[in-house]
Amino acid sequence: MRSEARTDPYDAMLLVSFGGPEGPDDVLPFLENVTRGRDVPRERLAEVGEHYLGFGGVSPINAQNRALVAALGADLRAHGLDLPVYWGNRNWAPYLTDTFRDMADAGVRRVLALLTSAYSSYPGCRLYRENLAEAAAPLGARAPVVDRVRHYFNHPGFVEPMVAHTVAALGELPEQARDGARLVFVTHSIPVTTADTSGPVGGAYVAEHQEVARLVGGGVAAATGRDRSLSLAYCSRSGSLSQPWLEPDVNAHLADLAAAGAPAVVLVPIGFVSDHMEVRYDLDTEAARTASRLGLPCARAATVGTAPAFVAAVRELVLERAAVVRGDQPVRRSLGELGPSHDICPAGCCPNPRDPDRPALCGTA
């Protein structure tokens, strides 16, 4: 029996992600893809490569994306929605170029993309839109038109699993340290200038993360009956030391908290959809080592991953955007003060820092 819910005019969904190596021989070629055009010294690539080699040269991100594709497909089918789910990466197989060719060969004419980045920024949105345009270009008139679901950082289906995972992480701390434990929300650092120009009016990247930190912190307080001190920290800085990036670094922040007498910390990776390398190495390895050296009890909350509430939220966002394109009036759910994000990125939103006048060129702009 077909659901009354409608996904037209879309005839496919596309999960768009970063990609990662799947073996030791993949590590350096993958990092060369990531840094192409940025003149990063090979010794720096080798240094970063050691992070991956410590995990057998395998990033967890591809396996996690396979799991998300399977979960999304199963959820859509369970609700009577016939919408195939494709997957393409920016930096490793399956490459977006190959996925676009597969979609075109299958007769897909209009596709709705889900980016595995919930926030406004050049690297987390605009760059993906540029990648989508580049992948579609060789196909000419055969290329599917691409839209994207709106930014979902404040959708209940993203926030509520983070609340549950943070409460679970608090339970992993020593009992005597739980009541005073600090919540440290963590996301990927980006250049300050890029953060300042994110979103339609600038500054969205930090504002959106601060909103999620407040929402998750409030949910945890309601669940545990105790307000907690909240802070936002950053990880995975990769740029020149001469260029200011968002701070504080999570390791420096842990040192400051320990010096201030914090009894324990829960790291909450709100900037990441899944437990990929920035989480497994930067938090589970490096930050955990820092906390241990400081004698600071530390637990890490899980990311949303394939939490049923998140998978259901993606379906809701698909139906919402399809309704918008058809001219219907969907319910647009969000939490907090910022409200639902825009459906179509304004022309000057999150400009390319190396080429500010470059258009995004795809159907998401």
C-alpha cells in the first residue's frame, strides 16, 4: 500500500560525504586528494597519515556511511516511499563523479542530497555544492538536477539523540564526579575568516554550534535534574599557524578546566554526524590522552550515527523539501531560536575563500 507521503519531484536521494581510506595503501593518495591545490608538504601528509595507520589505514567513515545508506533505504521503504539512496564522496571511492554517472545511467533526473555536515560553512556546505557541480558537469544534459535538504543542526531528530548519548556518557564517569561534570561540545575548527563569512549574513558556523550546545545542554539538564557548565571547543586544526583558526583547541581547553578544578568532563562531538577519524583520533585518542595526563575523568558521547530518530528526521527533511518544491506548505520542525535553515543557499552564502566570486553552479544555489 503506497504512503500518502510524496517524494516527487525527486526520483533519488544522494548521501554526500568526505570519504576515507580503506587500507594502508590508500592513506597517502587519500590525503593528497584532500589537500590538492593547497601546497601541503609531503612530510605533513605523512604525519597525518600516521593517525590513519594507527587504525590499520582504515577510516571508519565509509563503513558508517554504508550503514547510514542502508538505514535510510530501509526507513524509506518501511514508510512506502520508493526512493533509491545513492552515495558519493568528495575525496575517495565511491567518488561523486562515478555516482553521478550511475544515477544518469539509471535515468535519475532530479536528486535530493543529504550532506554529512549539519552546519553552514564553506567546507561543510558550499564546497560540497561546488563538488556536486563539478561531478555533474561531464554529463551535460544527462546530469540529474541536484537540491539539498536544509541544514539540520537544530532539527529534533539531530538534537535529541545527542541528548540521550550525552546522558549515557555521564553514566560512564566515576559516580562521585558526575554531578559536577562539565559538558564540552566539540566541532571541527575552521579559519576564523571562513567562520565569519559562513551563512547568509556571516557568523553562522559558530552561532549554530552554540545553539546546539544550548539545546543539548538544556535537554541533559532536564533529563538529569541538574544544570551544568557548557563550553564549545574545537579540534582537527590543519592550517598554517600564521592564520587564525577557531579556538580553544579541545586539548588546551581540557587543561584549563583541570586547572580550574573541574571534577570531570564529557566531550560531546556535536560537529560530527558519525564517529569518523576526527572523533576516533582527535577525541578518543588525543584528547583522552590529554585528560588522562591531567588526571581529569573524561567520557565521550556518541554521535548520532544511525540513531532511529536521526534516520526518521532525514525522511522528514526529504518530504519537507519535496513539498517545498511542489509549492505545498510542509511543517518545518526545529528547536531553539534560530529556526529552520533556508532551503536554497543565497548566492553569496559561505563564499569560497580562495575565489569569493566563484558561483556554486549547481541546483542548490
